[in-house]
Amino acid sequence: MLFTSDRGISPAAAAQAAEEAGFATFYVPEHTHIPVRRDAPHPRTGDSSLPDDRYLRTLDPWVALASAVPVTSTIRLATAVALPVESDPITLAKTVATLDHLSGGRVTLGVGFGWNTDELADHGVPGKRRRTALREYLEAMRALWTEEEASYAGEFVEFGPSWAWPKPVQAKVPVVVGAGGTERTFRWIARHGDGWLTTPAEGDIAAKVAQLREIWREEGREGEPEVIALGPRPDPEGLARLEEAGVTEVVFGLPDRSPSEVEAWLDRLAGKLGQLAGT
């Protein structure tokens, strides 16, 4: 994952280097803007302060991922996380479908409810209705992606019968939800998503994955949910525990440094992971 900004390596160069080093997915985040005056506390700091000034400098995720399409061929292009309710749903559906079309079916849509309710409010989304809004956005976009004549009627999204191409290459664009591991979140994922992306401060992953899987079955879902964990140190014991718990992918954060520094960092990480795989 590259916390994209207007500093350091470009998303295209980072994605290309990650693919060449053997990694499976390239993630970028989203914030349209950060209101200077905010009531919403950051999940990590607990107040209005931010842990990283890149929140103020985040690149548009879809432009960032699109820039990686011509220089990659296998790595998946994903968001961790996007905030769909901060865009027009019809336009966003077109953007995601176009990216999936141009990339040959490599998009994973990581979404969040949005911790920054002040940011959401500037887009006309009440903080207490953000889960409902996200559900409607996903339902509406899936209709546009899959139906010849799509329509939708909800509280936050409404449009009549419409044509919209291209359709995504994938029969189903995977949707993973980045949010705290609670019963409420897991119930929402089981009803509306395909998997869970952990938060940085998540604890007791094994117990939470077990709870998610139980709720998954209760909601009548087949198979198992995807579980993507924000990575610990690349040590064999930690990764083995995550795999045993049911984690399907681990994400490591990239530094926003020069291309040569990031490439060297990726090579070192790939070497460590390769050594672990051989143990």
C-alpha cells in the first residue's frame, strides 16, 4: 500500500516495482479533502490531530490506479480504502468499470464508512447515515455494472432505467470493507460485501475472523470471506498465525520516498518474505 501524496514515488512507479518484486496487489487510499475545523476524532490519535500530513495531500485514487495500468499486467489494483459516498455513484460506477475494463479485470474495491464525518458532511452525507449511504451506493453501482437497463431508488441514490457501459471484466468486482472488527461491521460485510480489511490497531485477529465467519454463515453466504490484514513485521510466526486464523492477504505500507529508495525497500521486503516462504 502506498499512502499516495504529491511527494516521493509516483503510484505508477510504485505499482510497477511492486509487481516486479512479486507482490499480488497494489493499494491506495482516498480523502477528497480534510476540513481544517473538525469534530470527528482520528481513530489513532483520538482527537482532531492527524498522524500524517499525507491526509492533506492524498492523490485521487482512481487517477493514481489508472496511471499504473500501462506499466503493469498482473498486479491487482485496489483501494484501502475508497470513500464511495464522496462521489456521484453513477460517475463512480463508470470510473470503476472503466478501470476494470482497461486493466483486464484487476480491480478490488476496498471501501470505508468514513471516520471523518466532517469530510462526509461536506459531501452532503450525514455521519449517522453513512452506512446506509454506502449500502445504497454499492447496490446502485452493482446494478449499473451488471444490468442492461439499470435503475435504483433509495434515500441517497435514485435514477431511472439507464444504459451504462463498459461493464467490468470481472463478473463481480470484489468489495472489501475497511472498518473496526465489530459484530455490527461483520453483519454489514456479510450482507453487502465480500471481505474485511483490518484497521491498524486491530487486536485478536483470530477471534474476530472466527466471528466474521460465523456471521457469514448465519447470513447464508457460501465459501469464506476474504480477510486482508494490515501487515505486522514480516516474521514467520506472525504471518503463520494470520494464515492459520483465516487471513487471505497481508498488506505492507510503502514509504513515500524516491523511486530508488522504494525499489530497494521492496526488494528487501520481498527477500524476507521469500526466505519465510522457504522455511
